[in-house]
Amino acid sequence: MFLRATNRVKDGKPHRYFSVVESVRHPGAKHPVQKPILYLGELNDSQQTA
């Protein structure tokens, strides 16, 4: 499991969202697929400075 950050620009402002994912290998797949386990949401400026 690891933390994955997703960046998005919304209304001209950058936003970063976080989720905990695990790598799962499906039979016949060429590479692992990341399965979301927990969605943590956005990290805002006050949380980022702490």
C-alpha cells in the first residue's frame, strides 16, 4: 500500500487530492493495477504548513 497524489486544476487553481492504494496483479494483466483502499481528500494550505 502507498499514498497516491492526484493533481487537478479547478477554476484556475491547483488542487491536490490524496488516496491510499494497493497494487493488485490480475491474471493475464501485463502490469499491476492500483486499487483504491481509502480516499483522504484534499490537503489545503493550512494543513500543508502544519
